[in-house]
Amino acid sequence: MFAHTWSEELVAERLSVQGYAVEIGVPLGSGRRGSRKEADVAGFKISNDVLKIVHVEISSIYERPQSILNKIKNKFF
């Protein structure tokens, strides 16, 4: 998939350089009213027989940090 924003592209490129297999826009199911839930950038690699998984959400902060944390918790938990 292609990055939706330059920020996603930058994070995906960085993870790729670090040896991660990278996916952008990983579907996580659908929300209420048919909206789509997805992880912005996800990467994985095996290092020393350990699977390492990285999940990055890209966002601009225009609100209080606690508001952003609450939105992320509601999105994925």
C-alpha cells in the first residue's frame, strides 16, 4: 500500500532501513457506522529469535495530550 501522508512514508522508510518488513494502512476491521479502522504503519522483524513488532500511529496534535491518548485508546482498545 502507499502512504497517505509524508509522515507515514517517512516512518515506513525509517523502519525499512532498520530491517523491518513494513505495511502501511493495515486494516483492523470496521467501526460503527461503517468507518474503517486501520493501523497507520506496522513493521516486524525477527532479531535473535525474537519477533519484534512496531505499530506507529501518525497524528498532528492540536489538542491536549490527554485528549489524544483517549482517542487512541478508544480507537484500538
